[in-house]
Amino acid sequence: MIDFYQVSKDYGSLAALKPIDLHIDSGERVALIGPSGSGKTTLINLLSGFIEPSFGNLLIDGNSVANLKKTKQISRVLGVIQQQFDLVSHLSVIHNVNAGRLGEWGFFKSLLSLINPIGKSEVVDALESVGIEPKLYQRTSTLSGGEQQRVAVARVLIQDPQIVLADEPVASLDPYRSEELIKLLVDLTIKRDKTLIASLHKLELVREYFTRVIGLREGHVTFDVPVSKLNEKMIAQLYSLDAS
Ligand code: ADP
Ligand code: MG
């Protein structure tokens, strides 16, 4: 469903992502791992259409991401969970969850929903499925980090895209909450038949919850294997400090 054909991304003279070919099928759960600066965020941002490839073609079900974006179909195809920063912290929970509908609703309906939230029962359902007692009108900034991440997951549930992208979704959570969040995300993506692509550093979570692992280093894919094939040597090479 996702096809990278010789996709690369340069920032000026820096090749953040060297030309890569990558094919990801529906229902896969792909973990992106690699040292800081290896290109994980660049890859995720290319997929979400946030940035465009310098060269190559990036297709989802045969359509270019750029075109999906132009024709506003992208929100049905792709949802993104960022680190907790992209929730609007002074708004209440219900507004943040409803932001998952921005693509579908258009500007005026979304604006209207800020005044009088629409679709309340769906928001309650989404929050219940991520395990937050419906605190609909609480300011998002007063929730704990773990709860805010759950609100971000609920927002993607409301958006209901085919592919869920998450860039270091658990970077700011403690080990217990990290596992809880990944487990939740994985349970929901399995139950709702989604494809999941996430970058993360916690290898035990990669082994437990993902089906495929891609190692990135200096903009190259150094391995791309089923998680069962991931071994210590691959990990040591991926993260090794010597730049050979
Ligand atoms: P990761 O997410 O694996 O830490 P990134 O994809 O963020 O890596 O970055 C890959 C490389 O591209 C890094 O060297 C980073 O400094 C560089 N980079 C990322 N975004 C930009 C940008 N907007 N302008 C210039 N360089 C960038
Ligand atoms: Mg990153």
C-alpha cells in the first residue's frame, strides 16, 4: 500500500535521507529505529506530506502523497501522532479530540465546533477506548503526560485513517506508561485493521509489539527485517559511535 521509489530528501548539502526503496503492506506494524539524526523523522514527515521528497516517488495505494494532500484526501489515509506537544494545551479535551476531524469538516464547521463541540458521543467513545474517563471539558494542559498522549491517540481514532504514523510517541513517558501506550496503540490498530509506522528507541517494545523493524543510519536503511530476525549485532552496528 505504501511504496517509496528511490525517495530521497536533502536539506541543502545535507542528504538527510539517501535514495530508498521501501514497500509496506496494509496491516504491518513497522518500527523505525536508529540513532538521532539518522532520518526517522524525515521519513515520517515525507509520508505524512509535511515535507516533499527531493527526488523519487512516494505513493500510497498508487497515489502520490502530494496529490492526496492537494485533493484533501490525506486525512482519510494518514493520521499522525506527534510527541505530546501538538495538542492545544489550553483547549479542553473534547476540542483536541475533535481536531481529528479538521480534514473532514472543513474550516467553518471546525470553527463552530470550538464554540459548541459536535459529535460528543463519538468523542466519549474514543476516549473510553483509550482508557480515559471522559474528562471532556478539562483543559488538556492539566492532564498528565500519559493522558495527553492518550488524547492524541483518541484524536487519531476519531480521524479514522488507514495508516497511523507516530514519531517517538513514547519519548517523554516513563517505561510503564510507554508500554501501556504502545500496547494500546497496537491493540487498536489490530482491532481496526490499520497500518502502524512508529519511530521509537525502546527495543523491548519493538520486539514485543511490532512485526517489522527498519534500521536507519545516516539516511540509509541498514536493515529491514521481521522483528524475529533482529539481533544484538545489528543493533550494535546501528548505534555504534564509529562512523565507518
Ligand atoms: P531523526 O528523527 O532520526 O533524529 P531527522 O530526520 O530529524 O533524524 O534528521 C535527519 C538529518 O536531517 C539530521 O542531520 C538533521 O539535522 C537534518 N535535518 C532535519 N530537518 C532539517 C531541516 N529542516 N533543515 C536542515 N536539516 C534538517
Ligand atoms: Mg526524530
